[in-house]
Amino acid sequence: MILTTSSKENSSKKAEMTDRKLQELVETISLEAFGKKFRHKAYFNRRLKTTGGRYHLQSHDIDFNPKVFERYGEPELVNVIKHELCHYHLHLEGKGYQHKDADFKLLLKQTGGSRYVRPLVEQKPQSYHQYQCEKCQTLILRKRRINTQRFVCGKCRGKLIEL
């Protein structure tokens, strides 16, 4: 039995980005945006959770979070590549390559890279525990639960009631 997928299913899938395509994209962006060759490895690293990419100072390789491409597509990935290439080229030239350095900020602005990656993990809405003082009726919001038998109101030392 031969399984085939319709062309409609194939077209609905996002274009897949492999490590080889990523390497070519990084080399192309390096030449076009920076005018310099990228001579090391670029690859995807699924273990990255919250960061878009990471430049390795020792090996000069760059790894990228595949979630950036999966969630936001190629334009966002290009911005992350430019950001990491700023670290790469400045470090190899012996200039300030850290986020706080003026050289880094200037080069990032010139090349149009992004300073931060868009959120890659779902953020849970904050839920608060509400307490009210019996004496002064002060409303107290806390992220963590507190023991109402042990703690009292900070204003009047009255008993707290959980709402």
C-alpha cells in the first residue's frame, strides 16, 4: 500500500528549515549585511527554550532556537541571525561584543537586527491570592499563599481572611 499526500496538504505546511539551509542563510546575511564571511557553523538547537540564538565565544559557532522559525517565520529568524552575527563579528575584531557595549548597539542598529526575540514560551496570566484585614478592611494581594494563622495585617495587626 502506497501512501500519498495531496498537494493541498503539502502547501499548507510551512517550509522546513534544515541546518544546511540555516548555514547558507547565515553566510548570505553575513556577506550582505556585514560585508564579511561567516566561517564557522550555524545550526538549530532544540534545547534552547527562551533565547533566540547563542554565540559561542570559544568555538565561534552559533546555535539558533528552531521555535523562532516555527512560530514567527523567516523574517524573525533573520533578525535573530543579524543579532548573533553582531556578537560574532565584533568578538572576532576584538571590539565590544556584549549587549551593553556601544559597538554592539551601533552595529545592531546599522544592520537592522532585533535587540530582543519575541516570546517563545506561553506566559501564564498571574493569579493572586486575596486577603482582607478584619479590623481595617485593607485588601492584600499576594502571588503566594500565606498562613492566616501565623501572619497578620501589616498596618493594624488585625486578623487576615482569605477571600
